[in-house]
Amino acid sequence: MKTITFVTTNKGKIATAKEYLSDEDIEVVPYNYELIEPRTDDIQEIAKQKVLQAYNVVKQPCIAMDSGFYIDALNGFPRAFVNFALDTIGTQGILDIMRGKENRKCSFRECLAYYDGKKIEYFFYEHNGLLANEYRGKDNDRQWSPLWHIYKDSFDLSKTLSELTEEERKIRHNSTGSSLQEFAKWFKQQK
């Protein structure tokens, strides 16, 4: 079994990485460390800076990840500034801004960066869905963000991610992609 170190303080990201990568016979070794994010709305640049910092901490090949949330009707807001938006206006603020807007299309875009001390590799994925009209669902250990309570993935547009049952999450996992899956395909082929 291959192993990879994942540097993050986000327990939801670790749980999701373990779920996706264990299916590919890759063990995730979590390293709890707060990485500094540069001020940019470019998720690839953020992932790059995070994985370079991570490598300097763990001194071995590792991964770091960043994602953004893009709402079509708001010209892509909040983009990579998700934490800032959640800290200032919160999920209710996002819902308030969207009140009365018919276009509810939105997406999560993710970039996973791998660095071995010599070369950085990037893996991308985009999850499309709709913004709910209200805050719904319960917190769970797979949750990356409070946005899970207001985001309905194209897998099941009747429920927010936080409303999916464990069985539905497994089915979604098997039927949708992820930057983690793209990474796993590539990583398994590396010597």
C-alpha cells in the first residue's frame, strides 16, 4: 500500500481523502498543521503555496488542497474567499444576498497539489449544483464547510450535501469525481 501525507487542519478534508484514497489502496497520513493561505482568488496558486509550506514542515512528499465556491448569479462570489465570506456574512448572509434570484447555479472547484521536493503536480475537479433557499441538514464528520448546508450537488438536487444519508454519500462517492480521484490514478502509477 502506498502512503501520502496530507497537511491540513480540516478534519472533513481528511475524512474525505481517506474515503476516496483507501478505495485506491493509498493510505492517508494526516498531519495537523495550519497552512497560511495567500490572498488571491486563484485556487491553484493557493494550493501551490500551501503544498510548498507543507513540504517544508514534513520534509517528505505530501499533498495540500484548496477549493472555491462559485455562485453564478454573483459573478462567482465568493470564489476562493470562502472562509472570509463565511466569517463575515455567513451562510445566512449568502442566502440573503441570493433571495429572489432565480439563477441558483453554483459550483465547488477544487485543486489538489502534490509536491515531492522537486516538482508540483496539480489535480482539478468541479462539482456543479444549486444553492438551496434555506439552511438545511445536520453537521457530520465528512463536512468540509458550512456551505454543505446550502449546497445541493448535481448527484441529488433535492438535498443539500449535509442532508445526504451515509448510504447516499457512498453512492455519490462512487458516481461523481474528485481531484482526489484524479490524484489517485496518477499516484498509483508513480514508482
